[in-house]
Amino acid sequence: MKSSHLDRRVGALSEKLKPVSSDVIRIDVDSFSEPEKQLFRKIWEIEEKYGFSPPADVIEANWELIFKAREIVAWRVIELFMFVMKELLGHDEIEEWYFKLHFFNFFEDLKECLVNVRKWSEKDREEFLRDMKRDNMINKVFRIPRSLNDHNTVKSKNRQKGKADD
């Protein structure tokens, strides 16, 4: 097959497979264990009875169930993401380790950031959000500058030599 023909076929396939934007991601309930499904059924019973905003006393009485259900879903999503990324990156142990390292640090950085943001006053939060919207930054992302250098990726025996050269 000629490369131009292959390019057209790949282009046509890419057009057919364009992602559909959605605010919902579905996880197959059958992928959970039976105890996990029982927990979700209890949560769904609460939602059926009270809707998505149950009274404070119901939340207080069931907060451990609610928290555990959220934790299970979050870990399942993380496991899925980790599995997919490992397969996409290949089976190189070094690259897999770097991915795990950066993924872990992402969560640690995010946790630290959220702890700080949650200390902001309501006025500070509103001002920040207003500025973000005014500057059209709400849907933009960028690389956060880091103080990384070439020494972070060199082999350990070269690391000592690199430090001596600094």
C-alpha cells in the first residue's frame, strides 16, 4: 500500500473516531467486586431517597460509606489510567518508574496546592476566579516551571561527577 493511500485511510479513520465531548464518564459496574457493588447499592438507595443533596444528618450518618465509595471509584480510575499509560509507554522499567514518580508527585503537588487554596477567603477566591475568567485562563493550561536540571536524568554514577562540576 502506498504511503499516500495509507495517509488518506488513517485520516478518514481519525475523522470517524474523533472524541465526542461529554460531561459523563461511565465505568462498568460489573468491573467491581460484589462487596463494592453492595456498597454502591447502599449509596444509590440514599440517593433515591434523598436525591444528590441529602440532609446533613444523613450525610453524617453515612459519611464513611460515601467516602469509601468515592475512594473505590477514584482508585479504580487511577488503576485504569496507570494500566493504560504503562501499555502506551511500553514495557521499559525505567520509563515506567519515571511515569510513576511523576504521577505520584502530581498528586502530592495538587494536594499541597488544594490545602493552600482552601485557606483562601471567599473574597480571595472570587477575585482569583474573576481574574482567571477576565484573562481567559480558565480553560488554559501551561507548564509550571520547575528547578529540574540535567542531573535528574543522568545515571547515578555520573550524578556524582555532575555535582562536582557545578
